[in-house]
Amino acid sequence: MSRADWRSPGAYEDLRSLDAPGFAWEYLRRNADFLQERGKLERTARQGALDPAEVAAFTRRWACDFASTAETSSPGSVLWAPHALPSVIALTRLPADLADPNFRLPPLSLDSSLAAGNGERLVERRGAVFRAHIDEAGAEPPAVLLPLDQLFEIRATAAIRLWRGLIGRNPAPNPAALSKARRDRLILALRALDGRLEDASYREIAGALFGAGEVSERGWKGHDLRDRTIRLVHFGLDMMQGGYRRLLLYPYRRRP
């Protein structure tokens, strides 16, 4: 897997436009177990012997659709599993007589789909990208499934944004957008993680991230930058090994 030069802050500047799921992908795609399993499925797919059960297991384990996670995938094109990303809008067929037909929207068009696979869609409306899951029974006329769980507010917000886009209104800001401070920390942790994955020492990483190269060996052992660097590396490793799922729940504040 190709990674940016972790010693160069400028090599990560493009990541500043990412939302929370985008950063989740940046961490996951550095996971060696994920890459190994994806590579195995890719080889099987080239042989025409892809097992649907293995693909389903991949989705359950990593919370994303296998077909959308190629090496060349961009963060915005990854199709996350609906059970892991509450902002995925679950669309189903409207039950008969549930709503007044005088107020129905025109038939739902997915002409502006950016990606598709196994009922999953990335749909663009008025400059906003929405993730949708289409029920096997279809979604005409469309209705939204909203589980009454602790993630209801995130689900409802996503559905309202899609509705606004469908009727030609501004969908409103993306609730998964991150603050500058949070983006800065996630990028710094990615750089620290990339350095560690290339077997750089904590001191080398601190030198690149904080300019700590002039700290003496004796001074380094008790320096606060040493502790800060170790915490960043551990945070990056945690995010890579499964913590990225917390980003998929953003802005949910409590642990599931």
C-alpha cells in the first residue's frame, strides 16, 4: 500500500477536506490484516470463484463493502455497511395507504449515483453526497427506515438532508464534518502511525512532527514530547485496529 511521506506535513494536506468516514477509511486502509484479506478476495475474484459468504464475512468484519475498497479507492467512494454507519439512509417501499398520494415526491431517481453495489449507493444531490441502502423489495414509492435506537438522531438528520436535496433545497452542512482541531489531531496521528509502520523510532517521529531532533538523548527520556509522541502512535494504532468505527458513529458522543 502506498503511503504519503510521513515526514512531510504537506503530503497530508489533501486529507483536510475529509469528513469522519473519510478519516475512518484512511486508518483502515493501513491495517495489514485488512489488506491481506482484501488481497485474498481480489485474487479469488480474478479467478471467478468469489464466494458470497466470504464477501459477507468481509463486510461484517471490516464494516465496508469489499468491491468499493480497491487500492485506488478514494475515501469518499467507500461503501460502509449500514449497521456500522448510521448516516446510511435505508430506503424501502412505502406501504400502501401510509401517506397521502397528493404529497408524494416524483419517482426516486438514482441517475446521480457515484457508486453502487449490492443495494448500496452513493448519491449526489446539490453538491452533497449521501449513502443509501436500497431494500431488496425496492424503494418505489420511497420510504425511510428509522430504527428507534440511540443513533436515531444521526439517522433522521441524514434522511432529512436527502429529502431536502430531492426537493431541490440546500441539504445543509454535513454533520460528519470535523472541526479543524480534530482534523489536525487525526492527521498528526496518521503521520505518527505511518512513521511507526516504517519502523521509525519515537524520537525520529517526534523530530519530524515537532522538531524535536535537537533534544539530547538524556533529555529525550524525560521530555514531554516523548510522551506526546507515544500517545499519538498508540492512538493511531488503536484507530487502525478497529477504533476507526468510532469515527463512523460521529457525531455520536457516547461509546456503543
